[in-house]
Amino acid sequence: MIDKKNISGIILAGGKSSRMGTDKGFLMLNDKSFIQHSIDALKPLVSKIIIVSNNTDYDVFGLKRIDDIIENTGPLAGIYSGLKASKTEYNLVLSCDIPLINANILNRLILGIDKTSEVIQIESKGQKMPLIALYNKSCETTFINLLNKGERKLQFAINQCKVKSVSIEDNENQFTTNVNTKDELKQLKACK
């Protein structure tokens, strides 16, 4: 098992949230902000948490917050920014709009670490989830080279790395639900 001192948590909270109309990290579920749910899921598994966002409101959480190095270029640039700021070989990356995520699901990524995989991502309902994934620090170079060439697609960038997917059980799929719209938030609250 990898020691948590060799793992950082990176929370991506820099999206425009255009479909939601408000910063998703501050949406509430069960009296807790979405980003606090992410923090709570990561905390038992990592030595440090970095929030990638240009929004200084996130400073209230008392964690290291860094700006997106290349603004308005999506999650690829966000992950690159987090990897660049990270001091550890392994990095659990999580977008801030997955409020039901928990440490048990994230721990599966750590258990999946091997000598060759650079990206280990959750697979839920047959869908690969690069925003619930463990990235090796070595991806930093690949990602900046692609960004410098104008590439913006995260999936394209991941396909340039050695990738492994970790499937979760059907009864765990709810934990990977991401919330992008007000309707999705209403549905989630109705289920709780």
C-alpha cells in the first residue's frame, strides 16, 4: 500500500458552471458544500489537498488554492495546474461536482497502483471517469506539451498516457454521480 505522504488530493473547482448558473463547489447537500464533501472523501487518503480555482472564496477552507495556469481551457489545464503544484508522485483528482463520492471509492484507485499505469480512473456504468482518477506526476509533462499545442480535450490527453480503469459495483454507481444542472441537483436531493 502506498503511504499517504506520497499522495496529494487535487480538487478541480475552476469550471464556469454555465449550466448550473452558480459555482458548483458551494452548492449544498446535506448541510455541507459540494467541495466539503470532496475534501472529506480525500482527507483520509492524502497528505495534502490542493484546490484548483481562480475563485478566492475557496480560501475559506484553509487549503492550498492555486489559480488555473492556463485559464478557460477546461479540466485538462486544471489537472495540469494541480500536478505542477503537487510535490507527490501520486495525485487523486476529483471534480468538485461529485458530492456523494467517498474515501472507499477513491481508495480503489490507490489499490490499483502498479508500476506502469500513469492514470487510474474509476469506471461506473460502463463510463470511464477521468475526473475521479489517480494521476502520476509524470503526466504533467505530457499534458503541458499538449496544452502548448492547443489541445483542450482531456480524453485525448489521457489516451497519450498508460491508462487503467477500475470498475465499481452497480450498487456503488450513485457515489460517482456528478451534478451539472439544477434539475440534477433537485433529483439528488429528492433521493436523499
